[in-house]
Amino acid sequence: MHIDMDAFFASVEQRDRPECRCQPVVVGALPGNRGVVSTCSYEARAYGIRSAMPIAEAYRRCPDAIFLQPNMQHYTEASQLVMATLETFSPVVEQVSVDEAYLDITGVTRLFGSAEEIARKVKAAIWRETELACSVGVGSNRLIAKLASEHDKPDGLTVVPPDQVESFLDPMSVSNLRGVGPKTLKTIQRLGIRNVQQLRGYALEALQHYFGEKMAESLFRQARGLASDHVGVRRRRTSISKETTFRQDIVDLQRLRSTCRRLAADVGRSLRGEGLKGQVVSIKIRLSGFETHTRQRRLEAADDRDSTLFKVAWDLFQVSGYMGKPIRLIGLGVSDWGDNSGTNMDLFSEEPASDREQRLYSMMDEASVRFGKGVISLGIPEKKTE
Ligand SMILES: [Mg+2]
């Protein structure tokens, strides 16, 4: 079962502020500032406002909307209540973001009834505890459950029995499938594939020809409704880091700098892959012998961008006092996930990640899946004197 809260941040605001009920509510940056829409109410969606839209555009579409800055603490509290409610139905709850979770109900049907009855009870319990609506999807694996919860938003309940998986998928746009980015979609369109049924008509070899090995396999499997059914109570990692040991100790700044860039790209890609943003960037420097030092800095807002990681890491290195010493190993790590992990909250920081920048990163990440990591990285200007 996949549970997805409807317009989560906006719904919490509508619940807590009577003046927001039945009104277009836009949570995100405030008009007049840079930044984007994080979540908007369904009333706001009627004006064409969407998540990740620049706030100026949202304002143009509906100047009378209620614009609010996010209150993460309220959202986190509501989220914890939702997750605790889910745990009363099954011990196997996998929270995937602040407003989404998978629930394994394989073993609890005797206790709570059919899948559909359980879904109904889950929705009712969440409403009772939080006064928030959610959409629930039930399927034989993660993909189907997730697509089912998306199928009938808001306040939806969709059960896809195993023998109806293909007929459920058939009319669906390929863009609904997981991991389908703009590049893949372009090829899909070029091939004239309009839905999953047509996609299923392509042999694996043909897909490999157009999409590369990994994406082809993913499309092939998804078109058949094949996916993992594992629901894990996932222990979240507390940090993500990469390091490089040099064969010979290095003094050359250009080389250290480009290594640092590569590490930033690797860590950034892992962060985005797991939907995490970190608030602390650290570096590790090992000198000749095993003398090891670390330096770290807290960011103003959680971030997952290569450019930020690199900037901070290189800056830390420059002020570390170890510039010019022979270096054996250099490492870059990110930790302390912000409350905003998995959402677009860093878009409200002083230097918001623009839409364009987000698209750029998702294209880069897609390219690295298709063609191998490091095939594309950000061009961060080389400076001569540092
Ligand atoms: Mg949601």
C-alpha cells in the first residue's frame, strides 16, 4: 500500500488557518522574492499553479491567492502523526518522504480485512488523527501501489488486483513511470509512443537501442508492472561521503581542485538519488603518513547541488592550513539532513535553485545512469590563482 498525503503543506495550512479553507493557498516563496511554489492547494491548482513553478508566475496566475512561507515544524509534526497512525496497521512502514510511505499489508488482512477495507480504515484513521486527506494505492508491488495512489488524487483509493495490472497500466502516459526524465520522454515522443500499452509492444533489444541498457530495462519492466515488492523499515543513512586516495601524495592545486569537483559531483548525485539534502558539508584531508584532519561547515539551508558542495569544500580546504602540503587522501561528505529532505525547500534559501538548475541536475543524473557516472559534470570555472 502506498499512502500519499494530498497537497500536504497547503492542507496543513488550510487545517490550521480557517481563513485559508477553500481558498487558493500557495506555500513557498513569497511574491516579490525569488523562489518557487513548494505545494499549493487544489483551489490554487485550478489556476494552473503547480509545484516548482516560479513564485512570480504563480502570482501572475492568481494574485489573490494566499501566499505563505513554509512552516516545516508544523508539517513535520503532522507527518509524525501520520506515520505513527500507519504503524497501528502494520509494523512494516517505510517512510519515503515527509508525506509519503509504503505499508506492507501482506500479513494483516486477517486482522483488518481485505486490502480495500484496510485502505479505507487507513484513510479514516489518518483523517481522525490529523484532519488531513490522503490518497491510497494498493498493488502487488511498489510501482503499482505508487501509480495507484497517484491515480485518483485527491482523497483517492485505488486497488489494482494482480490480474488487472496491465489493463491499469495500458492507457497511462509513459511519463507516469518512474525515472522517466525529459530526455527519455523526448525519445518516447519521437517514437510516437503515447501510452504504456504501446511501450510494451517494444522488445527489450529495441528499447536498448533507443534508451541505453539501464533505462531500457527499467522501461521494459515497468511496462509489465514488474517491480520490487520489498517494503523495508529503512534506516536512513546519517551521511553520504566519497573520498579519493592518490597513488602518490599530491601538492598540485589544480589536481586537488578537480578531484574535489569530482567528489562533489559524486556526492551530489547520491544525495539527489536518495532524495536527501544535507546541512553540513565536511572535508577530510590525509597528509603523508596517516595524519588525518577534518573540517566542516553548516550551510544556511540544506542543499544537494554539486556547485554548492564544491564551493564549500574547496573553501574549507583553502582555509584548512593544509594547502601546499603533500596530500594523500581527500574526502567530501554531507550530513545532517534538513527537515526539508526530499522536498524543494532549499528553493527558499537566499540563492534558490532555479527551475532551470533543477532540470539541469535531473538531466545530468539521467545521463549518468545511461552513460556512466562522470560523463557530464557542471562546468565550474577554473580560477588561476587560489
Ligand atoms: Mg503528497
